[in-house]
Amino acid sequence: MSEYPPQTRLSRIQDIVGVFVLSITAVLTAWCGFESSKWGGEMSIAFSQASAARIQAASAEGEARAAQQVDLTIYAQWVLATADGDTELAQYIQDRFSPHFTIAFDAWRADGMHDNGPFVREEYVPPGKVEAAELNDHADAKFAAALESNQRGDNYSLLTVLFALVLFLTAMSQRDIRTWIGRVLLGLAVVVAIVAIVILLTFPIKI
């Protein structure tokens, strides 16, 4: 014969399951809090990197605009000299074009000068233009990564709510209530815990 009556055995099993669920849920709740904190840190780092890249991109764009302004000023003098028929002065000015502008200028003249000046040519790439584009792309990528990390942190935080529900249901099942109500509450706690654990397994981990 068993040491305990059937009803007592079921009560002991219920108590053991309740303690097990409480223990596991407490550990998983702590884990979710840890992961939420880690992803929050990743979000902050990514936002900082995005901000730094934006500042560097703005600096590079400023460099490109300054170079373009210099090229435009010199080119305007060349246009005036050419319009006056002063080929010697025009050639003197042309010899002083910046290297990046010379490439676009030669391509423009080789193409019959059909475009509205060398500045609209794809060959015209002032210093800082490429760097600015790359830095802006990097900033966009970091900003997107920050948003993704923020969402992952929120997901872990939301999961703690499910585990809190498990703790509540399990604690209520241990109260001095009708036996069948306690078992129903414990069963619901186990179901919610299983669902939460399955969801947790789909989340990325940050150590």
C-alpha cells in the first residue's frame, strides 16, 4: 500500500509541481530581465554610433560643398574668359582646375558639352561626397540595428509579463481554496509557462 491516501498524494504532487513552476519561472523571469537589459545596451550603442556617423557625414558633406564652391568659382572665371575670346587666360585658368573637376570637365568637353556644365556629370565627385554617402548609409544601418535591438528588448520585457502571470496563477493555486480550483489554476499556470518558454526559445540571445 502507498504511504499516503490518494487525495493526499495528489495534493503533494500539486505542491511539488507548484514549487517547480515557481522556481523555473523565477529563473526565466530573471533571464528575461537580463536579456532586456543587454539589448537595451545594444540599442544605446547603436544609436550612439548612428549619431556619430551622422556628424561625420555632415562634416564630409561640408567638405564636398566647399570643394564644389571653389570649383564653381574657378569655372565661372573660365566661362568669362572663354566668352571674351581670351584663350590664353582660359587655358591658364583651366590648368588650375582641381584634379577631380578636371576629370568631369574633360568628360564634358569630350561629350560635346551637351550637358549643362561639368558639375552635372557623374564623373564630378568632389572630395567628401563618397565618404558622406558611405557614412550616411552606415548611420542608416546603425539606426535600423538600434530599432531592432529596442524591439528585442521590448519582447523580453513583454515576456516577463507572461511569467508574472505564471507566478500569480501558481501562487493562487497554493492558497486555501477548493482543490479543483487550485488544480485548474496550476494547470493554467503550466500552460502559460509552456507557451512563454516556446516563445522565449525563438528570441535571439545576447551575452
